[in-house]
Amino acid sequence: LLLETSLRKALDNREFRVYYQPKVDIVSKRITAMEALIRWDHPILGLVSPGEFIPLAEETGLIIPIGEWVLRAACFQNCEWVRQGIPPMRVAVNLSGYQFQQKNLLETIRGILDETGLTADLLELEITESVIMQNPDFAVSVLNQLRDLGVHISIDDFGIGYSSLAHLKRFSVNTLKIDKSFVRDVEINSADAAIATAIIAMGNSLNLKVIAEGVETEGQLSFLSDNKCDEVQGYLFSTPMPPEKVAEFMREHG
Ligand code: G
Ligand code: G
Ligand code: NA
Ligand code: MN
């Protein structure tokens, strides 16, 4: 209850931060996007991870204003990076299931793009496979509208949410993001290796990009590269960093 009360005040008190983690093209090594990951800088607890407060935000409905805040902050930040002369890259924002179901999701996103001046192609939305599969028919219609808006769409945590190929071909998305639980032991666990390669093959055959998250070692990177995965993300390249670090990172890696 204490946490809920302070979560309510956190937006007004400007206690949220957005950290950014790069996505890297395996072949060219270029940065394709920066994923926005929220942090709560609590006055007493210090940095609280989203794993701890996103579920509470969802239970209380606070995820709607918090999610909108992240979207706006990330879009403003990406405009600022463009203004600084950093080569254009997308900013990727995680959408909660509650946001995905909001009737005014499209208006909200359109409004934030207008307000910040960011072009739609520089915004990416990450929606988990489980959220999409809760109601595949509804998801098809929302994903079509988002595609028409011109934003890039990724299916997050892919591989644990039971999409069939039949469903996948109906979803207008750009990218499949292999869940990090399959990446961790991809070199030593033959089932994980089989799942990862199957997702890559499925993505390739449906003309979708495939990214692997949670890449921490050169061995995992080699496996993914040998098996024609398109992009990678993880501690091997960078932990999530505050926005002021991104410019420096891009000077070294852009
Ligand atoms: O950043 P990790 O660093 O701790 O994130 C933990 C979880 O919180 C991940 O599942 C991530 O997708 C989720 N998450 C991070 N930022 C956001 C956000 O802005 N909105 C939503 N809905 N989830 C987020
Ligand atoms: O659910 P989502 O896929 O958005 O989760 C992203 C989470 O994974 C965040 O908590 C982020 O900080 C974390 N993360 C990012 N890179 C790595 C990595 O290389 N290894 C591990 N174990 N976690 C990572
Ligand atoms: Na994500
Ligand atoms: Mn994920």
C-alpha cells in the first residue's frame, strides 16, 4: 500500500527515468534502435526496477499515464538525438497489455508524434507475444492500424506465447524478438538451440526481421550470427544507459 501511494505521486514528483539499450545489426554492427526501459528513482529506495513496479502499475491502472509518459519522453529524446546530429535510429517503447487494449491508443500515439515532431518510422513499439495472443483477432486489427500509422512493430518475448504460423502470418509486424530465456543456454542446450533456429527460420520465411535479446557472450553471438539472426541486444554490447550516455556511445559505435 505504501508503494502504491508513492507510485501515484511518482509522476508528479518526476521520479521516473528512461534508460536506453541499443539493438545492433549483426552484419553491419550499426545501431538500429534504442529500447526505452523505465526506472523509478525512489527518494528512499533508490532505483526500483520495472519488474517490481510495472505489475503494481498495471493492477492500479497507473500504467496508462506512466506508459504515456514513457512514450512521450522517448519520442522527445529521439528528436533530441536527431537534432544533435546522431545518425537516425528508432526508439523502441514497450507497450503493456492494458495500453494495447485502450480504445484511444492510436490517437494517443498520433498525438505524441505530432507533439514531439518525431516521424512515425523512428518509433518502434514492442508488444509481447502473450498480449497479442490473448485475443488474436483484436490484435490483428490494432496491429493493422499501427502499421498504417507507419510505426515499426516488434513481438517481444517471442517463443513463450504459443503463436502458430497461421496466426503469425496475419499479424502485420516487422520483427520477432527471441526471448532471452532461449538465448542464455543456446550454445549448450539443444532444445533452446532448436527453438532459436526455428524462430529465425520462421521469421526469414515470413519476411520478418529477427532479433535476439539477452546476448551476453561472444559464443551466443557467433551462434546467432551463424544461424542468420538479423539483430542482437544485450549486455555484450551495452547495459541500459541514461540518455546522456547515448551520444557518447553512438560516437564510438555509430
Ligand atoms: O529493464 P528491465 O530492465 O528490468 O525491465 C524489466 C521488465 O520491465 C521488462 O519486461 C521490460 O519489458 C519491462 N519494461 C521496462 N520498461 C517498460 C515500460 O516503459 N513499459 C512497460 N509496459 N514495460 C516496461
Ligand atoms: O521483457 P523485456 O524483454 O523487455 O526485458 C528486458 C529486460 O532484460 C530488462 O530487464 C533488461 O534490463 C534485461 N536485459 C537486457 N539485456 C540483458 C542481458 O544481456 N542479459 C540479461 N540477463 N538481461 C538483460
Ligand atoms: Na522489451
Ligand atoms: Mn523481451
